[in-house]
Amino acid sequence: MKLRFAGMTVSLTLGITAAVVVACGVAAYIYSAHYFKSTLEIEQTNALAEGELIHTALEHAMLNNDRAEIAQMIERFGKQARVEQLILLDHDGVPRYSSAPLGHGEDFRIASPTCQACHRDPADRRESSRVIETRGGAILRTVLPIRNREECTRCHNPAQRINGVLILDYSAEEVRAGMTSDLRWMVAGTGALTFFIVGAIFIVIRVSVLRRLLRLETTARLVSQGDLNRRVPVEGSDTLAWLGREFNMMADSMAGLLGEVSAQRERLETVINSIDDGIVVLDPERRIIAANDAYLRRTGRERNQVVGCHCYQLGIGSCDLPDCPTLAYLKTGTQQVRICEHRGGNGTVAWEEIHVSPIQNANGKTTHVVEVWRDISERRAAEANLAESHRLASLGVLSSGFSHELNTPLGTVLTCIEGILRESSANRETAPDQAKIHDNASIAREQLLRCRSITQQFLRLSRGQRHAGTIVDLREAIEAAQRLVSPTARAHSVQILVHPIETSLNVRAGEAELQDLLINLLLNAVQASKPGSQVEVEVRAGSDLRVRIRDQGCGIGQDYLKKIFEPFFSMREGGTGLGLFLSLNAVRNWGGDILVESAPGKGSTFEVVLPAILPEPVREVRA
């Protein structure tokens, strides 16, 4: 700031100095020219007067025809101060008398250059005295003609008008030296005056103008930095004082407008922040101009971290759509709607609907774009539940008829199998083949009971009933499922590896349904595995029990992971698509869930989560 005003001071000073110097120089030039002219006129007048005196004195000697006296007078007058030379010419221009020896080749004829200095002008414009340049330097020459009077006709021809010419030469160098000395003093005085004027103007500008402009500039800078209460001190009634008052009025008006704008902005922000939907305003370069609290919460960032950044720079959780609706609007000019899946940092999944609308100016040009992010997770869940209800209703009608029709033949077959078991049990000691028949019948009875459990599950599903379940030993259920799936595993050259399991792990579930669930998961893992690989079964105990079944198969793509629990969806040729659907419904009825981790080529891991049954504390019995 000081440098800026210093530069302004220097500029004004240089400008004023140049103006004063030019003005003084012009004035000095005009004055010196006038002074030289007036001085020369004075010298010419003096020379002419002196020449007239000499002329008069010489005429008296000429009338007496005293040539000796004439010569003496010429010599005496020629020795006076400043007189360079005194010459008397005859009628033909021939020097008759001279106070000093004539120069070599000096010519006083009319055609000579020295004489032409006067004779080239008309007679009415010729001056008696004039400065001329000679070989010896500049001289002031005064020429006085000696006219032919009646008294002179005794010696001169009466027909001629001029008998001769008297030439009086003064040295012009002395005149010029005096004028030069005077001019030097005048220039020195003018310079001193100029310096004084410039200094006075500088002080006046510094005190009366720059100091007040500095205060005005300081106030303007502080106001621009946010100090809206700062005002310019006003003194006097000149232009700068008027400018200060106008600036203060402008600052008052601006402070009022900014206060009103701030109040309007606060009200608008309050309204926008009260909306549950995320709202963000973008410019055409997708730079964030404003955002409400709901949008900041979904991005997990502070306002100062969001405003001013490009939306695509915020990363996952803010703008991770492959098809950006704002870009689509800027290209097409039509409003855009998108539905996307948003995953939070804690693993939660939410569905959001994005609406893009423009903000246009008076010319219809889009200046900003508004994105509205609306959480539609509940709506999608309701739509999914409604669709699932429709599917379940259809499945219920089908399963009700299927279970009703299947229970009758299953009951008949079960009665026969139990009869075979009774007969084989009575004769197994006498007939060795009866033991094998008894074992096969036991397996058949077990599978028939499983089929009846499945039909009962379908009937409960169709009626909307829940099975509270009983206390089941988890290790026994896993061992039974392993035993039933082992033949299929051997056929596929797949090994089932069950890690050691504690004996006190119990869950509340349907025993048959839990066994069906484990069989389905093991069969799916075996059928997805490559020959020579293995399927691992691991149980982890904690606040809940987690049964992890991990295979080394082909894995499941992300697009199919969302559909594997839907009814009638199967990735295996010939599959019904009901195993995982029934298993998930059963586990959720018991208060648990089924989690899946899978990637193509890296195998799959199904994790069954069930609430653990904590052992009751042993009460001490006191005698």
C-alpha cells in the first residue's frame, strides 16, 4: 500500500515538475529573446547616438577641409571603449580614414557580403545599426551617410547626394557575453523557483490529497475484508470530502443489503437443512456451491471440505455413479432421474433416488444444477416385500396342494418302512441279511421323515405360521448332514473337512429344518467344487453361533449374489431354486441370518448366524 502511494507521489511529482519546467523554460526562452532584442535595440540606439556625434564633429572638420584634424578625430574616436573600428569612406566606397589598420582583402563595396547584409533589404527596411558576421567575429556596425550639402559643393560634385559614409563598429561579443551572464543568472533563478514551486506542490499534494486518499483506500480495503462498520473520516467541503461522504453512504447501503442478504440466506439454509433429502447445488463444472446438512451427513464430511470441491473428487459415498445424471443433463438439457445403491462405511446398504433440475437465468441459460438425493430404501423394501408376498402367496397355494397330496403317499410308505424295521429287528439275530435290510430301512425312514418335515415346512410357509423350534445340538446336526452328503461328495471326489466342534453348542431351531439347511449348503458347496478340492465346515462361538461352509469352487458373480435367495432362482441346471429360499426363511424365523462372501474364481463362503443358547447358571443347593 505504501509503495503504491509512493509510486503515485513520484508520478505526480514528476508530472508537475515536468509541467513547471516546461512552463518556466518557455517563459525563460521568451524572456531571453525579448531581453536580447531590447538590449540590442539599446546598444543600437547608443551606437547611433555616438555615431551622430562623431558625424557632426567630422562635418565641421570637413567644412574647414582640415584633413589632419579629420585623421586625428578618426584616430581619437576609434580608441574609445568598445569601439572596434571607425572608418570613413568616400563616395566610391574607398576607405579614406580608419582608426585601425584594415584587414587583408576587406571590401566595402556594395556587392561585398558585409555590405549586402544591409543592402539586400529594401531601402525603407534598412537599419542604421545591425549585427553582422565578419572574419574577425560578430560586430555591431552603425552606418551614417555623409550627405552633400550646399557648403560641400566647393569640393564635391553638386549632382551627387552622398559624399561618403561613416562606419562605426562595436564589438558584439561583449554584448553577447553580458547577455549570456544575465541569462545564466536568470536560468539559476528560474531553477530555484521551479524547485521551490515543485516542493510546495509536493507538500500540498502529500498533505491535502494523498493523506486523505490513503485513508479512503485503507477504509475501502477494511470494508472489503469484512469490517462493515469502518467509515472514512470526513473533513472540509472539497471534492475529496464529498467523495468520502459518498463512500460512507455507499458503505451504509452495502452493509444494509449484506445484512438483508445474510438474513435471507440464513432463512433459506434453515429451510434447506430441515429437509431430509440431500440437496447439493453444482455449477456447470460440477463444482459444489452449496449443500444441506442431509447431503453432508451422507458424505461424512464437513461443509468446508465439500463446498468448492468437484463432486467427483469426494469419492465413494458421494458421487460414484457410472452414469452421472448431472453430466447427462448438461449434454441433453433434459431433467434426469437415477436410482443407485449406496453402501455406508459400516456396511449398511441404502437405495437412493437422484433428481437433477436446472437453475436458469433470465436468458434461459443454465447457471447451476440442483441434485436432490432421496433415500428410498423403505420404499424399495416395501416393494420387495410386496413382490415377495405375491411370490409367497403363489408359492403357498402351490405348496399347500403339493404338501396335501404328498403327505398321503408318504404316510403309507412310512408305515411300510416301519413294518420292515419291526420285522428286521425281530429276525436280525437269526438271519444275517436282516441286519443290512434293517440299516437300509432306517436310512429310508430317516429320509421319509425329512420329506415329511419339508412338506410340513411348506404348509407352515403357505399358512404364514412360524415354527418356534426346539433346542438342537449343533454338532449332531452337522455330523448328520455330513453323513448324508458324504456319498455325493465321494462321487464328486470332494472331501468334506469338519473342524472340531464343542459339544455344548446348542441352538433353538427345527431339528429337521436345520438339518435340511446344512444339507442344502453342503450339497451346493460340493456341486460347485472341483474334483480333488475340499469343503470346510467351521463353527465359531460368541454372542451368537456362526457356521461357516467354505468351498473352492467357481464362485458367484456380484449380479447373482442379490438373487440367490429368491424363490425359483437357480444357477445349477435342473435346480428348483427353493433350497436357499427355504433355508433363509427358516433361519430368519429363528432370529438368525445367512451371509455370503463370494467372488468369481475364488470360491464361496456361506455363514449361518444363529442365536446361541447360553447355559443356565448352576444354583447352589444349601442343606
